[in-house]
Amino acid sequence: MYRNSAVSCDGAAPVPMSAASRRYPALLLVLFTALWLALAIDPVYRQDWLLENLLVVIAIPILVATSGRLRFSNATCNCLFLFFALHSIGAHYTYSLVPYDEWFQALCGQSLDALLGFERNHYDRLVHFLYGLLITPAAVELFAHYGRYPRSWAVLFPFLFMAAHSTIYELVEWGAALIFGGDLGQAYLGTQGDVWDAQKDMALAMSGSVLTLVILALAGRLPVRRPA
């Protein structure tokens, strides 16, 4: 977790990292940059693409700027890379228009939506769930790096952090829809006619977070810095 080292789960001394491991986040950054640039070419709805990528242009520079103080584990870097890659795909196509069903039909010869009984495009729901699932490891390591608390709080703090973030994001979407209105506001909000869309998105994000925390707890991978 720390630069050039990783913190053990029980709060013991940091474990030195190999040179290849230290370079791994930079490799992922290069791969993501290449993917992001490719998806920046001719998106389906340029204005919505710009709004969706506010998350990327804010989060990625912060992660790079703070990497010297907080070195996430390689597994957590993988999770962050996967989430931002999936988000970039959603931004390119506009979330409600991501052609995942066409991709599935091309691979399997049948409709995924028909198999699962979907009546709307669920790519946005998938990414909200994965937000909780894939960003929670970073929240766990963030609190372990800066906080000192009993092990019982190693679950509560990251979960509340993720729950607050998912709620704030829905409020930002609602505010953007009010400000921009019209087709752009609807494209960014992405409710697809579901009046409970925001609540379902938040529930999915929190469910993903809980699942990650349970997996980490069962595997004994909840790092914590205990009070002195």
C-alpha cells in the first residue's frame, strides 16, 4: 500500500515490493490511456461523453498525484483499471445504448436480454454494481493507510464511504439533468423511464460493496492499522 511496499493485513511492517510490481500501476495507466483515447474517437453522443468523462479527468489525476503517498496493491489497481475501462465503454456508447446484447448474440447466437427477461438496457446497472464491487478494495486500503481503528471498523468505514459516494453521484446526475435538460439531461441521467432508477443504482453499488467486504473478510484480507 505504501510506496515501494505493501501493508500486511494484520498491521505488521510493510512488505517490500519488487521493481516489476512497482511499475505495474504505470503499465495499467498506459493501457487505460490507450483505451480511453480509442474510445474518445467518434462517441455516440459527444456532449454526454464529455459529462461522463468528468469522473475520469478528476479521478485519474488524483490517483496519479497521490500515488507517492498511497500505493494501492496490484489487485486493487486491477480493480480500478477494470472499472474505469467499463465506464469508458459506457461513456463512448452512452450507457443506455451500449450494445452488449448484440455482442452476446454475435458470440452465442441468442439474445441475453431475452434469456434474462430484460426490458431495458442494463449496462448502467451492471457498472453501478461493479462500482461497489471494484472500488471498495481501494476504499479499504485508503482507510487502512490513513486511519487507526479496531478491526471491526475496517468493514464499516469503507462501506459508509462507498454508500456516501453512490448517493452523491446520483445527486450529481439529478442536478446535471436539471441544468442541461432535454436529450443531454436524459442521456446522462439514464433512467430509461424507471422512476426508481436512482434508488436501484445505489442499492446495486452498496450490494457490490458488501460482497467485496465479505470476500475480503473471509479471505483475511482486511488490512487495518490498530490504535497505539
